[in-house]
Amino acid sequence: MFFSVSKFIQRPSLGIVLILLTGLIVYANTFNVPFFLDDHPEIINNALIHSLDGFLGSDDAFSTEKRYVAQFTLALNYHFGGLDVTGYHIFNLFIHLGSALLIYLLLRLTLRTPYFNFHGKADLKGEPEEDKADLFLTWVPLLAALLFVTHPVQTQAVTYIVQRMTSLATLFYLLSVVLYVKGRLVLEVPVLTSQEPAGKTDQTGSRRLLKPGLLIAGSVVSAILAMKSKEIAFTLPLAIALYEVFFFRGGWLPRTLFLLPVLATLPVIPLQFLDSPGGADETISTSLDQLRVGTSLTRFEYLFTQFRVIVTYLRLLVLPVGQNFDYDYPTYSSFFALPVFPSFLLLTTLILLALYLFRRSGYSRVRQDLEQTGKGESRGQFDSKTELASQPSESLPRTGYPLYAPVFFRLSSFGILWFFLTLSVESSLIPIRDVIVEHRLYLPSFGAAVTFATVICLLIGRFAGQASGKILVAVTLMLTVILGVATWQRNFIWGDTIRLWQDVVKKSPNKARPYNNLAVAMENSGRRQEAMQVLSKAIAVDPSFYHSYYNLGDFYLVSGQPEAALPLLQTAIRLNPSFKEAYVGIGAALMRSGRFRDVIIFLEQNLGRISGNAEAHFYLGASYAFLGDRDAALRELEIVSRLDPALAANLRGMLR
């Protein structure tokens, strides 16, 4: 069984086919999932992506648009398919499958790095456990990629169209790491050899330097593309540096030179926020405000809450039940609050465990173990890694783990630190409106997949004995099926707007936004009476949620009850004075009530609020027309003509 399984996983083409087929199957029911929430402002109502001219016709668009690359792909979808969701979902799935394949490739490349050449091969050379080590090490890439592609926590990053920004940034993030690793592996081969004929050394050395140079340059380009897809890619240079520390070797001066091109991309994202026209103080202040995304939480309140959130993320990765599109999550203002401090201790323990595993898997630790077991007559007997590697592996201390355990410790340590590093942008001191959303796990889940796959293989190797190969295949199949079915079921919920929001209402019954969005979905399906009842529930749950008042007022308005709509729209304005749609709604309600003078008084008093809204200026112009003020009506007609020619035609008809 060892031979047959090893033969299978040594053929990467079979692994690639398995990953692709699995991903296609579990996401086959997503191609008709409708637009949700941020899809509307970012796709449906986003004039920027409705034409490629905004991307191809401007020299500075790449530098000024923070998420240029992701928005450009949305523009391509719109250009070729309009608002047909199928094309968007196909593109998203290709991104997801591409990320899974890059994980597979990256981990296979990792097994060729100097660390594994030393610890994985030399330590076990000629040992009966060498075949078992090869089996489990080469199985880790496949298992990790399958865990990544099938895990249901990924659905929000893949099925929620606008979160292409997250998945695309992850794709380029992983591609950048892969290209860097390939370049470094080429550089591990000596550039010059003494056997080369005289006169050809310089030419051969140049050729050998060209390939790694191009690969590292490609890594830099991919890093920039990731950063121009979403700001989570800020940690990419640090992740590559982490990889360099874990799996490569050599003096720090040349290693730093290898890293410099990638590290040079660190300012790309910060510079996007330093756009204030004022002095240094104003620039810093404005940039900090830009980093705060739609929330009143202080930075420390957000950080304290994130300690608990990250524990929830870990629970979702281990046990993906109770997934929710819109969590009703408590926030915390004290570090010593009961849920916060224990969570901090748990997370600190995991980080310390990762550091311990890193130390335990290092060369110096192996030498220390050899000397402590008396295999070396004196400290320092083994003066080099080559001498240490040449020692028979029975000289290693027997700790209950297989001889190849240190290499698994190293992989697990890397996975844990990757998880925390890549999560740090959205789960630290930068307050974001929603304290927890599942798509933030997409990039960090690579680290979790590596750790899970490594631990599973190590445990099977430790306890399964001769049946290890069969158990490894069975466990992989079982996990793939269980996670795949869970992903299919989760995507089924995503497949209908009402079904998704009903699921959210069930899981977040004390939050108004799910009720509000469920009501809108019901209204769009022609179920207005049910929608109005749901909105009344939303107002009862949270009387401060202004969207519910606005939507209920709007439903009354389209039902021919403008007088019933007015107090609701006025309440929405009282709760949020900058809510432009409510001002427009009040103008419509007053006009449909025949109160033309009130329309003029109200809208003229709030011209600054309705600026740029064609419908508001239409109501204002129509009211002037009904009252016989033709000059004022023509003035509004000119404004409406610039904003909405179709609406202007209606106003023009009133003036004839």
C-alpha cells in the first residue's frame, strides 16, 4: 500500500486533476447565486466598472484606485456579460481553484528547500522509516490543498461576488510566494562550477542568474498586483521573509539581498492612504481616519474584541457549523473581560507553541539532543551540518515521535505563524465596521490547512503502523467528502436571497440589519405585506437602525400611502441626517400628497443634501412647474438633463 500511494502522489498531474474536480463539484451549484449587499454599490451601481475606459484610458488609474486590479476584473465581467451573475461566479471559482493549485505547488516546492534536504533526507538515509517519511511529507501538499478547496468557511470569499477582492488578492499573494521560492531554489544551485571550460564561466553564470532574477521580479510584480486587489496583501513581504527564515539557509547578508526586492513593496499600500493635501500632521491624521472603516469602536475596543473573534475563527476552521453571513457579535472594551483575557491566553499559547516547534525542529536542537544522549563524546563534536547529517539516525533520541517528526514540527509552526500574520491586517488595531466576517479567513486558512494536514499525517504515522497508507487515504477521502458536502449545503443557502437572509435572521435574531435585508428581498419577490411585517420587527429589535424606517416608508410610498410614509422617512433623517435617500423619499411623499410648496421649501433647504440626485431635482422642478414658476422649473430641468436624460424627458413634458 505504501508503494501504490507513494506512486500516486509522486505524480503531480493526478493531484492537480483531483483538486480541480473536487473544487468544481462542490461549487457547481453557485453559478446562479444572486447579488448581495456590497455587490450593489460595487457592481450594479458602480459606474467605474461599467466601462473599461476608466481603467484603460487613464494613466494614473492604477495608482489612484486602491483596488484597481480587482475592480478591473469586475469591469471585464461587466463588459462581456453585463449583470449576468454566471460570468462573475465562473471567474470567482477559477480564482479559488487557482489558489488551491498554488497551495499544492508551494508545498511541493517547500519539500525541495534546503531545510527538508537536510532534515528530511539526510537524517533518515537508509532508515526503514525513510519510505514512510516520504509518503507523509509528499501527502501533505495534496491534503492541505483539498482542505483549502473544500472547506465551507471559504464560501463567503468565493460565492459572494464582491469578495473577489479577497480571493484575487490571495491568488496573487500565493503566486508571489511561489515565484520567490522557485527563484530561491534555483539560487541554491552553485552559480559557478570548477568543471566549466575557461572562458564560459561568466556566460554560464549570467544565464544561471537570469532565471532566478526573472522569477523574483515576477514575485515582485505579483506582490504589487495582490496589493492593488486588497489591502490584506500588506503582509506579503513579511510572509516571504518568514518563509525564508523557515526553509532556506545561508548568511544573512545574501539572504537579505534576495529579500530586498520584495521588501521594497512594503510602502505600496501605506502610500495609498497618504494622499492628504495638507502638511505632515494632517496627512497622518487623515490617513488614520481612512483606515477606520465605518465603525465608532476605538482601536483598543476593536483589538480586544478581535481576541475573541480569532478564537471563533479557529472554531470555524476546526468545526464549521453555525456559519453566518451577518454575525451579531458582542464587542468588548476591557482587556480583562471574561471572554477577552482567556482568548488572549489561548492565542498567546498558540504563538508560543509555534515558536517552540520552530526551535524544536531546528538543526541546533538536533545537535543538542545528540550530545545530551551521549552520542557525542563532547560538546561541539559535530562541527557542521554535514557531519551531523552523516550520523546514523538511531543516534537520535527516542521521544515517542517518528524519526521524521521535526520536519512536521517545522511545517506546523510555519502554518500557525502564517495564520496569525495574514490575519493581522483585519484583526488588530484597525477598526472595521463588521468585527467578524468569514471571508477574512480565506488567506489565513492556508496556514490552518498546512497545520491540519501536517498534524493529521504525523498522528497517522505515529499510531497507525503498517496500515498508515490505507488510513491516510481513508482520512483524506472522509474529510474531503464531509467538507465538500458542507460547502455544497452552504452554497445552497446562498442560492436564494430570501433563504440566505432567513438563515441570518435565525442566527442573529437580535440584529436589525438581517430583518431589513430580508424585507427588501421579500419586496423584490412581490411579498410586500410580509416585507412590511418583517420591517416592523426590525424596528422593534433596534429602534436606532435608520434603514428600516426608510424602507418601510418607501414601501408605504409605493403602496400609495405617502402620508403614512412621511413620519417614517423623517425618523430616518433624524437618526442619520446625512442619509440622502431619505431626503429624496420625503420629497416624493410630499409631492404625491399634492403639497408642492412643502416640496420646494424642504428640498431648497436641503440642496446640499440632495446634490447630484436626479430624482430629487425632478421633484423640485415638477413642483415649480405645478405652481407656475417656469423659470425655476427650467433651471431644475437643466440639472436633471445632466444627471438623468430619461427623467429629464418627463419633466420637459410637464413644461409643454
